[in-house]
Amino acid sequence: MKSLTELAVDLCADPEHPERPGNHMNEATWEFIEALTFADADTIMVMIRETIPDLTGDLPVWARNLAFRLACLQRPDDVELLRAAAADLDFHGPDWDEYAEKLLRRANQLDGSSPT
């Protein structure tokens, strides 16, 4: 069985990976979504760090958003994770600026930082 990171790499390497998953998902997309759905936050964060360490990786934006969202739901008080998710949303915005701001506010609230 492949790891979530291996499935993410397969997804990135697949020339037919969809920009948005839909009714006609290919096998790489389906396997990635299935593995991500049941992954714990540690596994998700390993995949994120290994496949998109500088925010410019090949993982489709929908997959990045989903991965960060699932990790944040599992760790709502993880300041580092909240900031990483906000940075990723901000990098691929402006559609998600509102969500990025909410994540940053939550992170600042948790660690007592002043708003940025």
C-alpha cells in the first residue's frame, strides 16, 4: 500500500490530473482522495512538507486546500499548522483571502500575538 506522500507524488506526475475532481476522476486522483480522507494530521503534514515545502509544488490547489483543511480540523489549536494553511491559501488566492485571514487570527489568538 502506498503512503499518502507517494500518492501525492503520483497525482502530481499524472499528466491528466484534474484541476478539479469530478465524476471522471482518474485512478491517481481517486487513490489520493481516499488516502487523504482517512489520514491523520501527522501523515497529512508529512505529505505537505515533502510535496509542497515552498508553496510552489505541483500538487493541485484543490488537493492542497483539502489536505490543509483536514489537518486543521484535526488540530484546530496547532498554531504552526494554522499559519502554514493560511500562507498556502494566501499564496493561491485571492479567492481564499477571507479564510486565510481567519486562520491567521485564530493562530494569533492562540499564541497571544498581535494581528498581522
